Amino acid sequence: RKRSSGFEDDNDNREEVNDNDNDNNDEPQQKMKILKKRKMDPFTKARQKAEEAKQAQLQHTQKREDDLLARGERQKQKKIRAKKLSKRTKRGQPIMKDMIEDMLEKIKKTT
């Protein structure tokens, strides 16, 4: 059994659709109609503000990730430098080669 949808005959709906297809011949008349003004969307400003907040959050997150990577790289370089400078000879004297190279790198960075 078919359930009725409240309409006695489904063909009536089809005829209405077909009637709309015949209206395409009236296109020049439709062009002459004055277009209605669209109503302002009350949520436009809220959507725009939410979008800006989302972009700011993404930028903040990206900056934070970049800072973490840079911090990790600096810590790695600092650890390598400290290891070089803490090297000693058998008698406890610092290895001058590493000390001089470190001083030379500092001079190159500043100039």
C-alpha cells in the first residue's frame, strides 16, 4: 500500500512544475521587473568578527609553533657550544682551539 501524502493526485504537482517551465518564454518581461532590495543579514557583523577572531587565533598558534622550534634550535646550539667550551686537557686546562673558534664566531656574528 502507498501512504497518501495528503494530496489526492500526485499529477497535480507535476503539472505545476511543467507550468513553471513554460514561463521561460517570458524572460524579457522578467528583466524589466524592479528588483527587490535584499534585507540586511543581522549576523553579518558577528560572522565577520568571528572570522577575524579565528584568523587571529590561527596566526597566534602558528607564531607560537615557530617560536618553539626556534627555541629548541637555540637550546641545541647552546648545548653544543657549552660542550665544546667545557673540554679540558689531562691537566685541566681548557682547549684553546675551541675557545678561539668560539671567539671568532662571536666576532663574525657581530660584524
